[in-house]
Amino acid sequence: MYFIIWYIPSLLIDFAFSKMVQPSGDLYSWNDIYSNNVNADLIIFGSSRTHFGFNSKIIEDSLNIKVYNLGLINSRIQIDYLRLLEHLRICTYKPKYVTLEIDYFTFETINSINRHWQVFPYLLYNYNMFQCTYGMDGFKKGYYFCPLARYWGNIVDIIKNSNEDLVKNYYKGYCPAYVKFNPQWTPEEDTIKMTATIDKNKLVFLSKFINTCKDNNIKLNFVYAPEFYIVSNIVTNRDSIADMIKQIAQQNNIPYADMSHPTFNKDTSYFFDMRHVNWRGADKFTSEYYIPWIKELYGL
């Protein structure tokens, strides 16, 4: 009896608080997923390189189809897989095509998600969340089953984010970076030689992502997005990872385009750091590289 007296009010408070603190700012695409607003023929998944690099508006206007950019800053493949599962579970309009931006960063051995509390409003009694996030830094088993437990210790950051205004120039997940190249924004790992790590667990999630697309008759393709030319010289095993991606694509009959070395990848006017294009680079990459390839690939 005491449990019921405690549990029901806690659950109601959890539900109300979760609605109040749904993430905004650059995280607002979570809300579009859970509000059934990602109604797109083509969805693009990936990390910040997707978020800043694929101009949804240009793609829509050129291909005359509905597009949504589900790129997420600091995302790894298990979060891409999670967002794919949740979209398919919730949304009534399923995609015909999916692009997965895939690179050496996709498989890094990092057991965390940046701003892990961004998924807390959707965590409770959510099996997809459990299978994709349990065991990552900042996630405890009780968070998935005990109302309000996940919010203690994270309330300040969550409320701060929930009060952020949406950036006016966002368009269906795409965020144009109206900034010029700044070497000070380049992560330390992009300035010294390094060997990228490959987490075998990430490869398992990639396999699940591929199979989920197959099971839902979604045409999947891989794209390696542009990076500043110096990155290729810094990541010592970059080419071997690119070859691994190509091999995985061939084994699964997935079209793959390595667009990491476009003609402009030595021009700083198209980048804001070593890994990311700015708005100029996104427009050029989207219109001159990605769209022609997709058009030819699917006859659009």
C-alpha cells in the first residue's frame, strides 16, 4: 500500500516534469521524433558532421521529397540506431531512404553521450532506450524503472537547456554554422597524430542499424562527409577504417560514397574546424556532391 501511495504521485510528477523539460536548442529533433513530426522520405543520420553538413532545405528543393536531418552532436552509432528505432516506433510516415554518415569517428571507443540527460524525458519504461544506453556513463538501471530517479543531480542542466530558445535558422534538423574557420575550435585530437579506436560493440549496433533498415524496406546508403585535408594526415589508420566501411557496405549491398576529399577540402572558407564544414561548405557539399549522387542512385 505504501508503495502505491508513493508510486502513483511520483509517476504523475515524472510525466509532467518530463514534458516540461524536453530538450530544445540543438537537441530539438528529439521532440520532433516523439511528436511524430519527422515525416520524411529521406532521413540522414550521423553526428555533428551530419548536423552541420547536410542542408535539408537544399535537398528538399532539389529532389522534391520530404527530408529530415537527424544528425546529433557527438552521436555514435548506437544513438543513431536508437533514434531510428524510436522514429519507426512512433512516426506514422516511414522513410523510403536513409543516409548514414559514417567515418572513423563512428566507431570510437567512447562509452558516453554528450549531455546524457538529453534523453531523460524519454527514458522511463522505454526498452529501446534501455538496450541502447544502459551501461553508458551517467546511466543507472534505476533510471529506467524508478520515476524521477534519473533527474536528481541533473536538474540544473536540464532546466537550463529547456529554457534555450530555438535557433531561428534551423531547418528540419540542419544547423547552418555561420562562422569562419577558427583553429582554436579544433579538438586536440585533430592536431596531433592519433590512431582511431574501433569498438566492436559499435560494429554490433551498425549491424542492427543495417538489419532494421532491411526489415522495414528502407533503402540505406553510407556517406563519408567532407573533412579538412589535415585530418587525413593526423589519423594514422583513417584509410584502413575507410576500407573497412567500404567492405561492410559491399557485404551488405549498401551504396557507399566516400566524399571526404572534395575539391574544396583545403579551403578554410568552407570549414569552421578540421572536422566540420560551415554553412558555405554545407551548401557546396550538399548541392555539388551529395544531391547528384542521390539523384543518380535512386533515380530521383
